[in-house]
Amino acid sequence: MKKKLVLIFFLAFTCCALGTQINDVLHENTLPVRSSALRTDLFTALPSQTYPYLHLPAAIEAKKKNIPVYVSLAVIPPNLRHAVLATEDKRFYTHGAVDPFGILRAAVVNAAAAHTREGGSTISQQVVKNLFLTQDRTYTRKGKELLLALLLEHYYTKDQILELYLNTVYFGPDAIGVHAAARTFFHTAPEQLTLSQCALLAGLVKAPTYYNPLLHYREAKERQKIVLTLLTEQQYIRPETATQAYYAPLRLQKK
């Protein structure tokens, strides 16, 4: 019975997503057009809009080819992986495409703050948003995001998803993905990042402009301290290691 409900839910989301894509194409141009021209535009536009839903692995591989330097997860320092998990999705390896506890926590935090402070999105949701969707905060976009995240978790392992995330996440201007970020801020390779540098990079994800260490060093250090504290609380590192990392030189290098 449970499997049937999941299947029905999945099919419903698929229909909604496809329906939304068709509706977007139909309303893309507000000028009146002949029906024949409309049909041509529709069926020309549909493949590019619906392709990720129907052929997600192929769509992702095409996106990966456009990344100048794609870094394997095996090369990315464990400290950076742990720092990202600790700050962005600490239950990543235990939940599915969606984290109900994360959504509930975000709802409570946002209600207490009377505005949106947390989004509750999982790393899987962030991956498909980074690759295929806009940053618009609409129910339509969230529906597409959920459907693509479900497909992503079906086709890829957790390690592969984390690897995709670290290669596509926005760390700041000219710093999309871990390779670009390591070069932009430290002029180094990802595998050579120190714990101090990893904690700072992980902290950038929440607000890349506000925490940009080249422009807002004090704010970046405050955020780095939070990341190191989370790493300690989640037992990735010892408290004394966190303290040493906080006071260690970042070796920032401006262009």
C-alpha cells in the first residue's frame, strides 16, 4: 500500500511538472501567434524544458561537461565535506530527497523570526536547483525541485550527489564549485585546503556576498567560527582542533 501511495505521489508530481512546463511555454510570449506557429514553438521548446525530468542522468552529464574543472569527491578534503554537511545538511546520509525534520526546524525558526531565515532544502534539492532551476521562491519552482530531487536520489548515490553539489555550489563571484573557490580565495588546489580554509568556504554558502572574506573579513571569520563549532558539536573534530583552526592563517590572496 505504501509503495502504491509513493508511486501515485510521484506520478502526480510528474504530471504537474510537465503541465507546468507546457504552461510556461504557452505563456512565454504574450503576443498573439498563429496556431501553427504556436505548435511549432511548443514542440521545439518542450525537449529542452522537459529533458531533465525524462533523462536526468544525461542532462547532468551534459551540465558536468560545462564545468571547467570537475573535482572528484576522493580529491576533496574530508574537512570540507564534513564542514558542508555540518552546516547545510547534517542528516544528508540518512534521509531521502527531502528532510522532514529540516523542514520542520526551518518552519519553527522562520516563524520565530517573522521572516525567512532558513529554507529547509536538502543538498539533493540544492543540486537540482543549481543545475536546472531558478532561485525564485515559488510553489511551482519548489514542486519542480522536489521532483528532480527525487529523481536525483533514484539515479545517484549519496557520495555522487555530494560530489555534484561541491562542484556546482556558489561560493561567490568567479567561485562556482570547489575548484574555482579554492583558486579565487587561496590560489591553491582543492586537495591542499586546510581545515581553516575549509571551514571558511563552507560558511560562504549561506550568504556568499555577505561573508566574502576579501570584502568582509570580520563577518567571514564570525561565520567560520560557527562552522567550526558545528564541526565540534557533530564530533568531526575536537574542540582544541577547532580553536587551532580558527587562529590559523587563512592565507587569503586577492587577485
